[in-house]
Amino acid sequence: MSTLLHIDSSVRAANNPNPDHDSISKNIARRFIETWQQNRPEDDYIYRDVGMNPPDFISQDWIGAVFTPPEQKRSPPTQRETLAFSDTLIAEVAKADVILISSPMYNYGMPAHLKAWFDQIVRIDKTFDFDLSRGDFPPLQPILSGKTLIIVTSSGEFGFEKGGIRETSGHLAPHLRTLSKYLGGVDTVYEIAAEYQEFGDERHRTSVANARDRAESLAGKLSE
Ligand SMILES: Cc1cc2nc3c(=O)[nH]c(=O)nc-3n(C[C@H](O)[C@H](O)[C@H](O)COP(=O)(O)O)c2cc1C
């Protein structure tokens, strides 16, 4: 039995009274999950919609708590409480074998909501450790490993891929790829991108249809 962790981050719902407003990234991710669950109904499934329910931004107290050794953590108000939600999110990541993250492109990167989730889980001695004796590169190393990561993105424009006309503006997938090591998914990262939403033309319809097909076929392959 495996555990599937699914993080959505669009502020739009998957289904709206006007379907033109439906989140594209959430619907592509949903296609992946439905296919997976048909093949492996016994698998555990953890879902978070950080677009609708954003994690708190980290704070000075949060950082203070992170860098206080467990035996010295203060109470009350306890530093453990400050980190409780972060602990929960990290436990979900640690338990997962497969992590699916869906993200819209907002201002050429990820939504602040998703960045807030990453800030809560990229934590010293939980998801990475730091040792200067390893030298300049890399003093910082991931702790988790062996996970499969699937990234689903949707953008209004197009051409953010390597060699594309907006390659230098595409900070969403590269940022997610950089952070993937802290999720334990550095070796197996799959990307599914839907583009052209702002053009609303045939290219958009084809791009979304291809992304949905790819989500279905990838879920089928990975859940065999
Ligand atoms: C606040 C905001 C910022 C956006 N910024 C960009 C952008 O920088 N580049 C782009 O290609 N599309 C941008 N878009 C378009 C979205 O990426 C596009 O609508 C995408 O489909 C949203 O994902 P969703 O359908 O899952 O909600 C932006 C949309 C919003 C609402």
C-alpha cells in the first residue's frame, strides 16, 4: 500500500457556477488522482488545498522555535505549538510515496499560498540538514528520499520551457524542481503543463486536452 499526497494551490475552485472559471491545474490533477484511485483504491490519500486554505506565513517566532533544541523549547506559549502545524505538514510529506503538486503560474512563479506551504516544510533536521564540514557545496543536504513527484502547472501565456520564447520568465517549474529535493523526490520528477489560458484559442484547448491525457496515462503507468 502506498500513500499519495495531493497539494492543490490555485485560488480557484475545481468547479464553479461558470465553468470558464474552473481551475485548470486542479482539474488536471484530479484526473491523475481519479485514475490512480481506480487502479489502487487501497492506497492512502492525503489532500490539501492550500489555495483555499493557505498555511500561515512563517514568522520570527517560528524561526526561533525551529532553531531551539527540543530540550530547550520554551513554554508557555510553547514553541512546540508554534511548530505544530509545520510538524503535521512534514509528517504528511514524510509518509507520502507519491506527491502531486498542482500550481497555477502567478506573476511568473508559484502562488504565495504554495510558497507558504514550502516554507513550513523545508525545515532544518526535518527535511534537510546543514553541515559546514561538507564544504561549500553542499553544506545543506536533503533528508527525505525515494519519492515520486508530479508537478502540474497551468499558465496564461506559453513558451516557458527550455528554448521557449519565455524561457527566462519561467520561474514556476524550475523553482518547484529546485525544491523537490526537500520533498525527497529529486530522482523522479514528472511535469505536466497546460498553457495558453489567456489566449482561449485552439492552442489552449489542445494544451489542456494533452495535459489531461498525460495525467491519465502517467497515473496509469505509475500505479501499475
Ligand atoms: C494573479 C494572477 C497572476 C497571473 N500571472 C501569470 C503570469 O505571470 N504568467 C502567465 O502565463 N499567466 C499568469 N496568470 C494566468 C494563470 O496562470 C492561468 O489563468 C492559470 O490557468 C491559472 O491556474 P488555474 O486555472 O489552475 O487557476 C495569472 C493569473 C492570475 C490570477
